[in-house]
Amino acid sequence: MRTRGTLRLATRGSDLARRQAGLVQEALEERRYEVELVTVETKGDQIRDELIHRLGKTGAFVRELDERVLEGEVDGAIHSMKDMPTDQPEELVTAAVPERGRPGDVLVTPDGATLGELPDGATVGTSSLRRRAQLLSERPDLEVEPLRGNVDTRLEKLLAPSLQVEHQERNDAEEEREANADDEEFEPEYDRPVDEWFDDLSELEKQALGREVETEYDAIVLAEAGLERSGLEHSVDYRQLSPTTFVPAPGQGALAVTAVDGETADDLQTLLDHPRSRAETTVERTVLAELGGGCIAPIGVYAVLQGEYVRATVTVFDRDGEESVTASRDLPVEHHAEAAREFAADLADRGAAELIDAAREDADPTTEEPAEN
């Protein structure tokens, strides 16, 4: 088939990043472009299964990709927007914001429990400052423990304890059944042999069964878009957390394609940009940039285009979820970026700036924490 050109686009190498890059690739190939995805290992990827406490400036999963763009090695880079720092080199632009996925978070549990149904003192896994503060604001009794890794890794860590307990119980029951094989009145606890049970497990559950358990989580919190794009939403039980109350990270669920300002960037915008998603994420990232919290403070921003206005909801917490500044405002769509800056300035005056300053003092003075994953 005749094509209109070849584009080389950088992406991280994780399964989720490759899947997300594949969405961009597919959209471009439908418009007769050839696309080559170039995998780049970032600083954030190099620490694979530990909580990243401090990796220098915000952008641990972003900057290496954009450097390839600036050096001319690739035509553009594909990012999860919530990982992107709000400051960019002048010659680099966000060329395209494809249609956004679901922006909210989900609570994943082994049995589909809601946040309110978790037992007292339940352990919930997340490495996000924002999610930690929001969880503790709703449920101060919770134990919020660090959790990092790809989406499948996090799910395996959640499922492992209960699956391993059931596996052991089934093994014990099978031994008991064999020991009582001559007893006609003996009623086994389980109808099926353990091998048949194992064969019916999903691949995710099989991997979880063999995982070493360090922390037993009662629940974990993930971005819904990440769960769906990983193709694992049907493999686990989860509950959606309302984005208007459990306000997501700015840009969550959205992808961004960066490129050097110029013809290629213009082409990418024409081909891929989704105006509604662009407007909503512009509001969210403008508020974040104006407040200056970066990744050192628990900040949620959620914007929805509604006719002539963009409805913006913002929450700023202290790190323990005990204090917060929360507000919503309708911003005129004609000048939504300017209105977002004004909204952020008002929030800062109402106490958001004090919470962010306090969070900055609590952080290591020489470094900042990376974007949540």
C-alpha cells in the first residue's frame, strides 16, 4: 500500500507504554503513514520493582524520550501525559493529544469490595502521594503502603496472598482425600483436583501464585485507563472511584505526542489531535503549572468540557490527607487557559500555596519525587 511517509516515534518499553504507543501507531497507519516505534529505556524504568522515592527532577519517565526528539534521532515521542513535567524546552511542543481514555482511578480488590467495605486497618497499595492523601482523607484508619511496578505486577502482588492460601488449602484437601480413599462416607472439601483448578486460572493468576509475598494488600489503586489499556480489566474485580470526589492527576488517561515545533508537529496535530481532550488537559496542566506543586504535593485536577465552559475541580492535600483545599469552577472555553491560571491563583490564596510549601519542606531539599505511575 502506498504510504505518505515514515515517522519514527519514541516510546518507553513497558507493556503498557507499548500498548499506548500502538494506539498512536494504528491511528497514523490508518492515514497511510508508516510508523516505527523506537523503544527507549528511561531513568524511571531502570529501577524496576522498587518505590522510586527520589529520581531528581520530575520527568523520570519522559526526559530521555524527548532528548531523542531534540537530537533528531526520532520525529516524536509518545508519553502518558500525567508523567510529563509542566516545563518543556522552548523548541519542543505537545504536537497532539489523542482522544483521552477514562481519567479516573479504580480500587482493585480480590473480591470487589468498595472503599467503605474494606476492613478496619486494611492495607492499600499505591506509590502516589495524591492517592495516599485521598485514601487517608476518606479512611484515616487505612495503612497505605508503597506499591510500584507495571500494572500486571501490581495486580499479581494484590492477588498472590489469597491465591497462595487457596492453593495450599486445596493441596491439603487433596492429601486428605487420598488418605481417606477407602472411606465411602468421606466428603472432600473440594470437588476438583488441584491440577484442574490450576489449569483454569488466568495467566495473571498463575503468575501471582508464584510471586513472593512481601506485603499483603487488601486493595490497590490504579488508573482505570492503564488497567483497560493493559487488557486486564476483565481479569480482576474493581470499583470506579468518582473523578469529581477522588480527583485524578492532571492529564490522567491522556496521551501526548511531543515533537519539535515545525511541519512534523503540525502534521501530527492535524492527524491525531482531539480538541475536547486538548482543552480539558490544557486546563488541568495549566492549574498544576500555576500552583507549582509538581510531584511534591498531593494535587488532583479534573476538567470536563460542558458546552461553553470547562468545569474544573481541584483538590490540594497535605501529605496525610488531614488538610485540603477543594473547589470547582466553570471556566469559559474561549479563554480556558487564562481562566485556569486565574482559578489556580485564587486557590493558592485560599491556602493551596501553604499546603504545597509545607509538602516541599517535607521533601528532600535537593530532589523532587517523580510523577505518579
